[in-house]
Amino acid sequence: LHTTLPKGTTYATLDLTVNFVRPAPPDRGKMISRGRVVHKGRTFSVTNAEVKSPNGKTVATASASWMILKGRPFPEQRDYAREFPSSRN
């Protein structure tokens, strides 16, 4: 969804569901993930994604719904490390 919105647009996750279908050992090669926007309205969007193993088997699926908050620009990035310094020396 992020790449389809104008720069600086704020959006928030309303829900996120992930289904893990089978294990994905880390030494079996590269996974392939594809995501798509199922619906994009002015204030509400739905997306889904699928992750496949190197041999093409589905490893996980996900779906999410989003609220697009037009007129509420994303806040400037803050340097939290400087704002809240660690007490460790």
C-alpha cells in the first residue's frame, strides 16, 4: 500500500492476519514474496501477500486492512536516541 500513496501520506493498520502454512528452514534457499493491493479507496484499503518456498510451495499468507488518513501528514522523523539518551555509559 505504501508505494501507491503520495509521499508523506499517513496510514494505519486496522487488522493483520498471518497464516503460517508450513515450516521454512533458513538453509533451503531464497523465499519469494508477492503482495498486492486488493482494494484501494479514499480512506480504506485491503492488501494481501503470499510467501513461497524455493520449490514453489506456499509457506505463509497474510492479509491486512488499512485506514488512509488524508490531511494528517506523517510526522517528521525524530532522533529518539538523542531525545532519550541511555543511562548506560
